[in-house]
Amino acid sequence: MRPNHLIVCLLTALLGAACTTEKFPIQINESFLEAKAFTRGNRLHVSTGKIDREWELTAAGLLTKTVENDAQRPSTTTEGHLADWNLTGILSPDTKGRLLGLSAQRANDEGFTSEHLEVVAEFEYPEQGIRLKYVIWAYPKAPGMRTQLFVKKLANFQVPDNQIGNARAEYLPVDTEGVTTKLIGYYNHTQRRNTSKDEILKEEITKGATDFQWPSIIDLQSGNDGLMLIQESHKCVNQSGVNTGGFHIDDYGVYASGLGIGAGDLTNEYRPIWAYWLIAYKGDDSHRQLALKEFDRIRYPIDSKRDIYIMANNWGSGSTKDESLYASREANILTEIQSQKDLGIDVQQVDDGWQGLQYKTWDDVPTANSKQFGQYDVYPEGWKNIKASAKKEGIRLGLWAAWGIPGEDLLRHYKTGGFAYYKLDFANLDTYEKFHGLVDKVRTFILATDHKARVNWDVTENPARIGYFFGREYGNIYLENRKPINPPHVLYHPYLVLRDTWQVAKYTNLNKFQISIQNIDRVNRQLSDAHLHNHPYSVAIALMGSPIFFQETRYYSEEARDQIRPVLKVYKTHRDEMYKGFVFPIGEKPDNASWPGFQNYNPDTDSGYLMVFREINNREAAKSMKLHFIKNKTLVLTNVMTGTTEHKKVDAEGHIDLGIADAADFRFYKYEIK
């Protein structure tokens, strides 16, 4: 890789690949806006308009020759692998295949992603009894592209005797000499990771190692140029999930070994292997983050009508399981709907307990003639009363269920109760069948609602679930349970919620993650300093993400409500614009004594928002904070809570001086360049 020019430098092969010099037997030349796909000789060229990738047709499949983000071409064209893929345990590496089909067409994955040019190459390996599809998504003007393999077995399939070498699902023939290699991943099990030492993000610069099992992202940077490879899977740092493999550096470049599938999972229908994102960028860490977030937003687009909301979930106030279960009774939900209307909350999600005491019974909501909590009927007239109340007050409804709920019952409750936001709990997706069974069920359900329903996943426990880089086309990620009293390991600490949010914002789009808000007046004062903060501070922590009041809001005092209403009212006047921006962490990592914050940046308008916190143990009334993408400019800062405006100079390094007179306070600004 040469400075100021991103290019995959091809290596001289130690082993020659069995390449063909024949032309593609099927020719294509298709485009959709800036995205293009065409064949020339034995090469397939695909471009988004920002990144180009070229493959050679070989006797084994397709082999990447170049990846670049400008018009220059490489001069070296040798390689060391037979194809980008090596399906160890399914397909012998020396098996010859033949191209059955090659096509390119406009697509949007049944409405689950942004429109793109989809390129599909289908191969058959007759000696092994395997067919394979290689699918490329080229989004117009995107900084990256997505690739995915699909595989099925034919009648003559047998598990191959030759299982030499690691599996390979994606390959880049990049010379890593002199390249800075960074690894990135997130931890799940937030239920038990709620201390100052248990950070949610892991970042590591490699020093000589060549095999990396824990990261979801490998970043390669040389000079001003960078490439990222991201596995679209449920892998977390502390949970490998289903055959997610790792990233590897060998004599021929960088490859990913996670297939997500084994020979025993094959059927006579095409089944997916983990997808991969290849993203190119130029610049520093800010540009790395922006390129990833831009591609993430294209892959997982936001629909303002269904994806922008403030939610309340009633589970999070109970100090015992029984208290939390009882919170889902009809009488309590009717009270909550009134409370949320008063505060300005959009969605009431009914959590565990609505179905009675048995969480595996889903056929209908309990009524006066079925299950009861002692003397209290759960829902004496079914969903009738809360549905009517929610409609009257302009509140949308959501529902909790265990992950085993049949799809037909999800659809029944959608139709009878009007529930549009579903939280699916207790999942343990430790096999291919379990994982894809749940995902397929959710996809079918959402399609049956014409994309009006959403499902929120969670990363709260250690069993394999959805993770951070998978499934967000179906809804948001619920980040963590944070409660006021019990159990102690999920106790609400403002700075720990802020730290997790700050770190999640670095390599994901934060507004696809639900950030918890708790009633600080009810938090255990012996174990947490939450009560020393104010309610607007607690609410503000969540506003750059997708806010969720994880509590029964009826417990808020009138004084608290008077503090919260104005914050939510102001936020709701700006949130549509905020959701167009990309959120970046700024300032210092939260540790209860720092100045952390968030910058919401819209590259189309070069404007955005700042949310800045002075933590409770900080003794500095002013701080210089470094912003992203702004240098040598004067900003017009509008305090959206007060309406006051001031001009602030940003220096040549991007620093701006800000002041907050009192600790445990925050500032919420809209900024524009003067």
C-alpha cells in the first residue's frame, strides 16, 4: 500500500493458482446510478463509484485481483490462492468448478436494505456435489461493498476427504508489510459487565500476530489509506457464536475464515454463509469511523416513521421478579400510557408478565377466564382496553416475548393488539438452525406486516444472540438492563451507561442502539451516585442513541416530570435532523471525572449537534474538546435548551473551548459553521 493511494498490492505467488485465460462465458454490463458491473476478458469489475473491486475467473471460482478507491491501476497481477473462498469441510480446495450463471440487477433485499446493484455469480462443483452463489451488493456512492456466499448440496454430495487449510469466506491479496493492523470488537453480556474495569469495546494494534479470533473488524492502514473488513455476524469479543472463525494474515494477504455453516447444515436449498463488508477510506480515525458509519447506514437504513421513537419498557423498576411481572398487568399499563403521554414518550412496550406466569404460552393473552395473578386479572378483556387507550393518547405499543414464540402468534398479537415493537428474549443461538430459524421467523413476520413491525434484539447476556453487526435491518439493539435496586450487578450508574454509549458510538451508528434511562430518585444510594445527578442529565445520556425509559414512569415525582418534559420536548423538535447525522464520541472516555461528549455530524450540511457532559467528580469548569471534521472555523453554537447563541472558534487541530459551570451537568448544542 502506497501513501495517499489505497490499492490492494498483489503478491508474487509461492504457489501458482489454476487460473483460466478464457473469457467469461456469460457477459454482463449493468449499472444502477453510480454502481456498475461489467465483464472484460476473464475479469469481473464491480464499482460503487467510490470503491472498485476486480475479480479474475479461475478454475476454482473468483479471485480478487484489485481493490482501489481511485482511478490508478496496479501493475502486479499474480496471486497465491485458487479463489477467494475455501469451504473447508464442504468443498475440497482443488476441486474445479464451472460458472452456471452471472447476472446483475437492481435490488433492495425485499425492502430490508438500501437499493443497490446486486451481482450474482453461480458455480457448480460437480465432482463434490456442491453449488455455490457469490453475491455482491454494490450500493451507489458507498465507501464499501458487501459480499456473501450461499451454498447447497446436490444429490451426490459427500463430505470431502481433503480438508486441508483454514476455511476462507473472504480474501484480500493485500501486502501487510509496513501496514498498521487494528482489531476491533464489542463485548456482549452487559448484564454482568457493569463495572469500571468491564469496558464494552476492545481495540488492539497487532504486533506480529497473524491469527485473530475475537474481532468483528480488521482495519489495515498505510499512510493516508485504509481498508476495513467487517464480518456481518453475531460474533462478540467474549462470544464466538456459530462458526464465526477469525481474521488471518498469511503469505498471500488477509482472509476471513468464518463460514457460519458446516457440512451437516447443508440442504438442497441455498443457505447463507456470513457476509462481509469491505470498506475503503482515506484519512485519520475520524474518516475511518465515518466510512464505516456511512456504509452501516446504507446497509441498515433508517425509516423515520418506524425507527425514530422514545420507548418506555415497564420491566426496569421492579426490585424482584414478581414486582416486574406484575408491572405488565393491564391496570398498570393503562396508568403508564397516561404517564408517558404526559412526559412525551412515544412507545409503551409491555414486558414479561402479560401472558401470566408461564413464559412459554403464547396462543392468546390471558383473560378473566384463564390465567390470573392472584386476585388480579392480567387482561380481563384481552388487548381491547390498552389498545383503545394507546390510540386515544397517541402512544404506540410494543410487546415482550421469549424467542420461541411462533411466528403466527407474533402476527396475531400484531393484529389484535396493534403491537409494532417486539423485544425477543432468552435466545441462545448456538447452532446454525437456531440462529437462522429465529432470523427467518422475524423476517417472515415483518414482511407479513408490510415492514410496519420492528424487532429489538439484545446483547445483555452471554449466550449467542444477534451481536452488534447483524440483524439491524429488523430493528434496534437493546444495549443493557440498568435497574434502580436489584439485582446489584445491573444497578444504574450514570457514568457507566455514558461510557458504554460513548464506546458503542465509535464503530456503530448509535441511533440503532437503545440506551437506558433510569429514575435516579429510586436508585440505591449506598451503591450508586445516581441520586447526586439531575433527571435531565440522565435523559441526555441517551439522546444521541435511541432512548428507552427502562422503568415504570409513573414513579417519577412531579418535580422530576417538570425537569424531564422540557428536555424531551426540545429533543423531539430536533431528532429528525439528528437521525440524518452520524454520532461520534468526543472528549475524554467517561470515568465519572471527565469531560466526555458526542458530536452528531451531517456531512451533507457540514452542521450538527454537540452533547457535552461534565462528570460529577470533575473539577474543571472549562475544557478544550477536539471535534471531528472541523478545523480553523468559527461555529455558531445554539444552546437548544435555552435558545441562546454564541460564536466559538475551532483551532487548526479541531479544538473548541467549552464551559460548564457545575459538575454533573451537560450542554446540548446545535452547531453551524459561520
